[in-house]
Amino acid sequence: MANFNLLFFTLLLANLTLAQQTTQRIEQFPVFDSCATQSEKEIENCFYERLNELVYENFNIPANLKDIETQIDVLFEVDKSGSFNVLYVTSVHKALKDEVYRSFNSFPKLKPAVFNGKPTYMQFRYPIKLPLETPKKTVQEKAINKGSQEIKLQEYDLVNQAKVPYTNPEYESQITIPLSHEIYNRFDKELNQLGSNAHTSVKPMTYNRVNAYYDFKTEHEKLKLPLKSWFGKKFFNEHLVRLQTEDYWFTADVAADLQIGKDFDADFNSTYNNTRAAVIQGGIGSKFNFYAAVYESQGRFANYFNEYANSIRPDGGNPALIPARGIAKDFRTDSYDYPIAEGYISYTPNNYFNLRLGHGKNFIGDGYRSMLLSDNASPYPFFKINTSFWKIKYTNIWMSLRDIRPAVTESGSFRTKYMATHHLSYNVSKRLNIGLFESVLWENDNDRGFDFNYLNPVIFYRAIEFSTGSRGGNALIGLDAKYKFSNQINAYTQMMIDEFSSSDIFGGQQSYKNKIAYQLGLKLYDFVGVRNLNLQVEYNQARPYTYSHNTVVLNYGHNNQSLAHLWGANFREFLFITRYKQKRWYGHAKFILGRRGLELEADLDPFYGGNIYGSEDQRISDKGNQMLQGNTADFFYAETELGYLLNPATNLKVYANFIYRNLTPDIENTFLPSTGTTTWLNFGFRTDLFNWYYDF
């Protein structure tokens, strides 16, 4: 792990050095008409010179304050339309404040600042010294006539006065949008319009990238309720704590995930979840952002969910692992206690690179499921570099994963393995996007720790895998694509290839090495002409033994969960999801039909290829492996949810959820968890920051 930390520090230092040589965040300053003929280097100076002239010409000192000597500090912005908006004024005289607003509102429009090729907001801090002096002398005399002691006193006062009205700076920052299907549905249509250069497959996305297509600030304003009390504003409209200055911003919230429900087929009275959390986020300057969420949770879920959580429990005596969350300990006699923390720091040296070090999840794909990399496993440490330029987005992710099975635990420590993932997304045209994918896993055998061979950022590592030994790693490759037929219809697909033997894949003998998973999907926006009604249809399939490995530690899993589809392998699935939103109201309906090939023995011997934690050395056959072999089970799942977004700033919502689930295997085995029928009704009050997956 020490080598892994050294890697992160080395990469971060290298990119910090590079950042000093790159362009600024704002591509172009606002431009007055009189400055339009100036060169790019002179535009900034021209802007300030013209601003000085406008203040001198338009600012009228009230008659009763003609002889006053003071300084007024003004925070203002030039918005996307090129208009001046005063945000904050420091002065003890109301008449001077009013005159600042009046004079700035009289300034002519200008060409706005440009970021990433699009008009953007830009904020300025501007001192007005009274009595007014000619523009050429103002700045010079400010620097000459101040002694060092006076400057220090003034600096301290200005720091105390630096707070400004909160303007939702997160929407233009590199803070990531929480991985929630409900949240991403709000702007999915806007990102997928014909002609957009958005890359939608790598998630979580950052606010600033999505904000170019979906104006978060405007949409947030539309949802605001006209409340004046402190409690009303904080509960329904705002962050609990929010602070903004010219140089940094910060928010803090108390979050919750409170559920109460009933599993009508269980022998206990009720289900519940009681999560309390603290969430902070912020930015320092325009290049550095941070986020952290700490959860403390207790819960008891539907019977099938509890049984599955018990079946994937870790070594060491803890009774369960809560799917998608983390290791749980006993709480009372029939519940779980499962604390967890997520967070990251983000550095953006320029318009092209973003570096992120954190503990959390990633998702690659345009579907509800992902056959490449999904968010259904527990959070993990990662280092991520996103590179965006022209029509390309290139993502590198290095992860530290765990195998928590008793068979590989040593001296009380879980087995560590590492994974490097590359994804290259290319917008071929305004309609077609294609992506290339690769993941390589290796373990800490021979005490090699983090293998620096895998730092090579060029996609496709197969040659490196062979150079480290034939069993030294596990490489998987894949591709994904999306085609936009119109602004209302797009199709998407994925394919994961877990073995590179073309003779086995195309030989027609059903080799166990024919390890392929794929996805086909269709999205329809404003379905049947109903605004904000979206329909998604998706088919997923994975052949037996996909994602598994002869060295079990090197399978495509983390914390006893799959990193791709949560069913593992050896299945077919068809799902139908419809989502609707209207102001703060939302709803969805989900239906899943599937067939799964489950294992017949608890020790996975023989191994039929469904559970990715089985060893390929125990496979039933080299040839003749059929889809759904083993204990074939039929699966049906229906879920509907209706909710109300209480606070759009924090994604706090209240909802009612109903689930019907049935898993019926051909052969009933006592070791198989979560079979039979479940009818589960839930009511919840939740800060929506991650996806719960109940559909397994």
C-alpha cells in the first residue's frame, strides 16, 4: 500500500508541475466593444481600464457625502449574457450602496467570458475609493500612498468582510454529481441532444461539465419555494451551512436515510434503515475541490436481502456485508450496524485534466446496468485521471480492492488486489459515440505490491500481463457505443470480453473460455409525447465463467461482490424502466424478467460458472458449456416508487416504494439465499447520494 500511496503522490506532483505551464481556467476575459480590436494579451487590461472609466463617469456621490473619504468594496459578476450584476457591497452608508447598484446597472452589456468554448459567469472584486479620482491615478496612488502597517490593517478588515452571498458555486465546480439514477434522469435528455459533444458513459460526472447542457442554477431557482423563515429555507431550499468568499466556498449538511417498511412474507414485524450522515463539500480557488460523507447506519431489510447479505459475509466473525455498502456487525438481535465513509479531493490544473483521489465508486456505461464497471459493489480507494479534449474523453482509474473470503485471509488481514482501468470515449459524429475499455487485475504476489508496469497510460495491457507471468494478472477488454437517432431516441450497447482466444469464442464448441457479456439498450425521452416521461428498455447477458478466474483472487470482484453486473454471470435479463418528473415530484416503475444459472453445491465444486467466486479449475467441462447451466432459476422483479424532492440543493426526498420479487430455482437447495416470493412495502425520508440495488 506504501507503493500505491507513492504512486498517487508522484502523479499528483507531476501534474501540479505541469499545471504551472498550462492555460488559465477562463479562456477569454469579458470584452467591451471598445476593446474588441485589442490583442488577446491586451483584453484584460482594456477591460479594467474601461471599467475604471465607467465608474468615474457614472458614479454620483450623494450630496450629503460629497466630502467623505472611504473605500467601497464591490463584488460583482458579468453573467452569461454580458450584463453586470452586483453581488455584494461593503459600506456603512446605505446611500453609497444604493448608488453602486444603480451605477453598475447602467453599464452597457459586453461580450461575456468564455470557458470551454461557451459563455460563462465571471466574478470580480473592485474597490471604489472616495473621493473619486481620474482613472489613471486611482490604481497608482493606492499602491504608493499606503504604508506597510496600514496595508496590513486594511487586509485584515477586508478578510473579515470577504463573505459574499452564496451563488451555488458547486454547479460550476469539479464536484461530482451523486451516483443516483434518479438524479441523472433529470438531465439525461439534455446531454443526449443531437450535436452535443458530451461524453455520458463515465460516471460520476462533474457539475461543470453537465452545466454546459443543463443549467443547474436556473433549474434550482425554478424549484425554490417562497419561504422566509430560517428553518423553511434550510429544509426546503438550501444547504444547512454555506459559506462563500471570492477565493473559496464551503457547504455542510446533515443527511439521513430513514426507512420503515414491511416484508409481508417474513416472520419479523418490520424492516427499517436508520442512517445519519454528515456531508461536506467545497472549493478553494477554481482548481481544487473536496467532498466527504460519513455514514452511521443500522438496519434490517427484507428477508431475501438479509439472507444475501449473510451469504457474502467476510472472514473474521462479522455476520454480513450489506450489498453496495460495507461490512456489518450485529446490532441488537436481528439487525446490522454498518458504518461507511466516502470522499475525495479533486485538482483541475486546466481545461483538459482532472485528477481525483478518493474512496468511492465509479460507473462506465449508458445503461441501468453496466457490463464493464458498475456501482453495485462497496466503495474502494481509487485514483482517477479524466482527460478531455477535442471529441475525446480518456479515463484512467487505479483501484485498491479486497478479497474478504476466509480462504485468502492471512493474519486477520483481507487479501489485497489492484485494478487498473482505461476507457477511451470518442464522439465519431453528432450521433455516434464509441468507447474502448480495458481492466487489468493483479494481486500482491511475491510482495510486488503495486506493480508500476501498470502505470502505462496507453490502453490495452495484454502484453504487460504476459511479461509479468502467465498467471500474474487478469485482463479484460470491452467496448461500448451509443447512437442518437433523434433528440428523443438513442440506443446503446456494451460488450465485455474476458478471454482472448478467438478459436474458443468462434469455434462453436461452447468452450468455457467463451467468456462474453453484452448489453443492448434503448432510451426514449418524452415518451408518447408526454414531457419528462422517459422510457428505458435494456437486455443484459453474460455467459458462464465470465468475470471469474482460475486464480479466484483475480476475479472481477471486490468485497464478495461483482464489479460488473450484480448477478455475476450465466444469466439473461430483460428490464423495462419508466421515469417521470414534474417540478419536485418524481416517480418510476421498474420491471425485470430474467433467468439465472445458479450453483448446485455450496462449495462451488463442481463450478457451473454463475458465481464469479468459483474457481475455473473446478469447472464442469472444457467444452459444451451452455447458457443457464446448473440450477436454472426464473426471476421476476417489479418495483414502483413515488416521491417528492424536499430540497433540491441536498437531494433530500420523501417517498413510498413497493417491491414484488420472485426467484424460483429448479432445485431448492438450503444453501441458496433469497429464493421464493417477497412483497415489500417501504416508506422513506432520504438524502439521495448513492444507488440502493434491491433487484437481485
